Amino acid sequence: MFFEMRTFSCLPLDFPKLLKLKLEVGDVLRGSSYGKNYGAWISEFGRLNQIWELWAYDSLADYEYFNSKLLINKEWINEYCNLATNLITDQNIRLMKSQLDLTTPITKGNIFEYRYYSLRNGMRKKWIDLLKDVLPVRKTYSELVGLWSTITPQPNEVSHLWRYTDLNSRQKIRAELACDENWVNFQRKGRPLLRELNSVILRPTSL
């Protein structure tokens, strides 16, 4: 299965307008007719005033087909896109291949952490294999939603999404992980393979 992570950025005063437009118009018009939505969030920490969306497709051909159909939907263009364009300052699209089955349906409440790492050339698969080996231990601390390798625009990127009850729970779990021998051993092996690490805390919209 292939996934698309879409990120929309806007200025602070425009963010409430974009979120309202998305929830009341965009989500209604798009529905589930153009791919399966697995979640929608707003950024809580890191770069602010962002909306993140995760979409799933059976194949890249389906992704191209549904998006081409969406772009000729006159209601979508006139009632949503033309208005949203004036509010969005930047947008980013990641096309990703799933490395594990999505284990958690995205629900309301909780917080999510999306971590995306840039790997050294040729090291992506090795890092993913190392993570998969330690996942039985890691998942005893918090719930893994998904693990992906990016197809484009960054072919050396991996990302993973975790669910936590709240920020205090995340902080406690991260502290406990730092003392876990298995996790420390994974970091010792995996860290030399990394070039850059990024993380964003996400809170679900009302989708």
C-alpha cells in the first residue's frame, strides 16, 4: 500500500480560516471517493500553523488516477481549492511506501508524534531492519501507527508515527526508553546511519 502525507502551511491569522474551510468544505467534498483518509492533524510543536493529512492508495496508479479525477471536480476546485490557495503559503507532499501494516486506526483524542529521518546514502533499508528488530520492545512503551520509506521527494527518508495519551505520557515514555538496554543498543547501531532527525507533535482535527 502507498501513502501520501500532505502538509499545508499558512500564516497565523489565516490558520483558523483554512482549518474551518477544510473541515466544513474540503472534507465534505472529497470524502472517501479519492483515496482513504487515515488521519488529519494540526501541528502542536515545531513549525506551527500547519495541517497534516495522511491518505492511502492501493497503488501509485490509483494515486495518480484519483488525484487526476479530483482536479477535474468543479465543486472541489471552485468551492475549496480556489479559496484555500489564498490562505496557504506552502505545501509539501510525501509519497511513501508502507513498511508495516497500519496497526492503529486514527481516532479522535490523544496526541501523535510524526518522526522523519534522513538516512545516509544506501543506509535506509539497514536502518529499517534494525528498527523492525527492536519493535517488539519499542511497542511495549507506546503504540506504533505506521512505518514508511519515502519514495519522493526524499528517497533516503524514513518516517514513523506514534500515538500517546498526552504530552506527559510521551515525556515519561521517552525517559524510560533512554534506560532500556535494547533501545540503547538499537540507537548505538542506528545513529551512525542517520544524517538528520525531525519530529512534529500532532493533534487530531475533528475529522
